[in-house]
Amino acid sequence: MKKIIIFSILLILLSISGIVNRDLWNPHEFRVAEIIREISVNKDYVIPHLNNRPFIEKPPLYYISAYILSLLFNDKDGKSYRLASALWALGILFLIFKIGLIFGVDEAIISTSILATSLGFVQGSHFILVDIALLFFITLSFYGVVKYLKEEKGIYIFTLGLAGAFLTKGFLGWGIIVSALLPFIIITKRWKFIKKFIHPLNILLLFGLVSIWLIPLSLRENRRYFYKWLIYENLGRFLGSKTHHYHHTHGIFYYFYMVPLIFLPWTPLLPFIKKIKKMENKEIINFLWCWAIGGFILLSIATTKRDIYAYPLLPPFSLLLGISLNEYKLKINIKRWIRYSFQLFPLLFFIIATVLLFLKKNTIGNIEILIILGIIFTILGFILSKKIDKFPSFPYQLIILLIFLWIEILTILVPAINPYKSYKDGINKIADFVPPNEKLIAFHPSETLRGAYPFYMGDFLKEVRTISDLKKMLKSNKIKYILVEKRYSKHILPLKLKKITQIKIGTKRRLFIFEKE
């Protein structure tokens, strides 16, 4: 019990570390954060909006969960949004721990810690991402399946997870669940599970839950939004559409290198996954393999591919590896290397962070606090290195080291590189070149810009999509300033506008502001 409490505290600390000490970074965060913010503006809980326009890509469950947290904390600048991801992540870890307990306490702790310290899971739990909520509901469904295999109970838990996955990402949320469960039922001939699932009360529960969103959606705009969501955002994204362009298209082998990448630093230990000796749980092990392999195949044949789509593959591999490592009872002596790591890495991160902080003023300030944290972590690292002999054997030593390093990275190194990743200063500079009484319009803005501008400026960005429409607006003298991202700037060169500035946002993106002469 003491071991469970200690690791619970460590994983909670890891989950909440660094969730409020930086600005928004990547395109996912800008888009999702602005959608959440706009709920407070338009009070529309059915149709998500981005830059004051309907954005029917996903159902609103995640957005609403983050919005509720912002109300609880009276948060008006979005800092509590990442707390939603952290809480969904903690829910996932709890479910993985419950599944691991079937094999034993050590297996549960090791499997949960492997998942919590994997690169993809740390990313998902510390970014404002819808996919971390989807992973919770997929895991909840599969926890219901495991409970059914063990006790022939859990069908309602499975259904709750199924409904939640739908309300998070629509029919696409069911893909991984079906791709794992269907092959497992066929192989093991567990037809009784299907009979229990199609029981009228269970089906009524499922449709009752998904109808909470589907019915209000279908009543809006003569079902126009409903059909757009169903055809374009669900069928189109999986099968690929000839009439619409989808980003993030990759070859069929994309996940062969992406899954090992997001499972780091545990990927080198994957060969240690072996045939589990505990035959009484053989059926659950087979189900975990169906979860991993079935999901992998489905993702590989899907047209649209992204690293975050592979998050649902991390739990089964974490469980299989955690159970295997404990069964091996590996007598690997890495105390010396872990001792050196506790001493070296904190000092290294402290030096890097200090140099970066003094090279450029940090956008969120508190340089002194970060330096003090660096000193604390360095001292703590030296203390832990001396106490390593009192730690449990491998892999607990490695897990503790990884938790320590991740917390340090999230609290010291991440704020130090925030000025280079943040869009905040760049977006705010726009106001320096556009007088407040003048109208600014954006030509063909990306979803990133449509999220970042209103989130930081507190005002919606006026958009125009075609050159012909832009010409009309210029002739009518309705606008004077045009905001264009670098990749679209060449399209407006024939208009002979005057470029007044170039603004850097993030590490790669550039914005141009043109003025009508």
C-alpha cells in the first residue's frame, strides 16, 4: 500500500507539472483553446466555433470539460485549459492501474508508470488536446471489456466509454474500439459479449447518451451542420475525399516509426515483451494484443495520419511491457548509471535553462524563480543519487529517474524555451502596426492563425478566402490593412500592396502586414 501511495503522488506531480508556466505553442493548442474560449463568448454548447465561425470537426465534450474548469477557477486567460488534459490523463492512469492489478500490484505500478513517462503520453497530458479525452474513453471501454472477461460484468462500463468516445470525436472515436474488440471476439468466439451488448437496455443507454449532442445538432440549420459533420469530418477523414484536401496524409508505414518514437524512452525494452506465464489471465493478454495490433492496422490504413492518433496504442504496450518486465525479475544493475544521471541531468538542464533565459528575456518572466528551481533540482538530484541503494530494484529505479527528469524538464526547461515557441509576442505586435481605428483583414488564414489571433487579441479576425473577394474589398475602401501568412503572400503580390512589416511567430511561421497604398 505504501508503494501505491508513493507512486500515486509522483504521477500526480508529473501530470500537473508545467501546465501553467508557458504560453500556447502548437497549432492544436491554438485551435482548441480558442474554441473553448468562444464557448464563454457565444454560449453555444452544441456547435464549436473557431474565430466566430462554426467549426464542426469534433463533438464538444472536451471543450465543455475545459470550459467548466475555467469557470471553477475563474480563469480568463486559458491557463486552466491544460488542467482538463491533466485530469483526463490521471483518469487514464487510474484505469490502467486497475487493469494491471489483475496481474499484481507490481505489474500495475510498473505498467502505469511506463505509460505516464512515455513521450506521447507526457505530450498529450500537457497540451490542450481533444485526443487525451478520447484516450480516456477508449481505455474506459476496454476496462469494461477486461472486467467482463474476468467477472462477466462491465458491459455498462464498456457502453459508457463507447458513448464518451463518440461525444469526444464522433464515429472516428469508435474505430480503435471496434478494430480491437471485433477480432478478439472472432478469435475467442466470445459471442456472448455481443448478446449482452445488444440488450435493449444497453442500446437505449448508448443512444440516449449520444443523442444528448446528436439531436440538438440535427435541429440546427436544417441538418446542414449534421451532414457536414457526418460526411466530411467522419467518413471523409478516414477514407479520404476527392473533393476536399486533408492535411497529415502519410504512407502506410508511418506508424512503424511513429509509434516507437512516441513510446520513448521505453521503446528499446519492447523486445522484452514475452509470453506471459500466468495462464489464468491469458485471455486478457490476448485482448491487449488485439488492442495494440488491431488499432495499429486500422491507423495504418486510414488516410489521415498524425502522431496524436497513435495515443490509443500506448496503454496496451505499456501493460504488456510492464507485466513482462515484472515476470522477468530482471537483475539488471544500472544503479551506477542512474546515480550519475541523477547528478548530471539536473545540472545540465539548469545550465541550459540559465543560458537560454539570459540570451532572451522570458515572455512569462520569473527568471529568478526558474534559477532557484534549477538549484533545487540540482541539489535534490545529488541527494537522490546517494539514496539510490534504498530504491526498489529495476525497473523502479528507472521509473523514479524518468519521473524526476520529466518534472524537471516541464518546470525548468520548458519555460526557458517558451520565448522561442510562443506566438504571444508576435500576435501582440500586430497592434503596433495597425491603428485601432483601422480595419484589418486576413487573407486565407490558417486554423492556427484563426485560433491564435482571437485568443490573444480578444477580438475576432475578419477573413477573406479568395483574391477576387479581396479585390472587391480593396476597391470599396472597406479595408486598408491585410494580414497574410508567408505561404500565401505570393498570391497577393499582383495587387501591388505595400508591405509594412514582417512578424515572426513561433519558431517557423511568419506573418506579413500589407497596406493599401
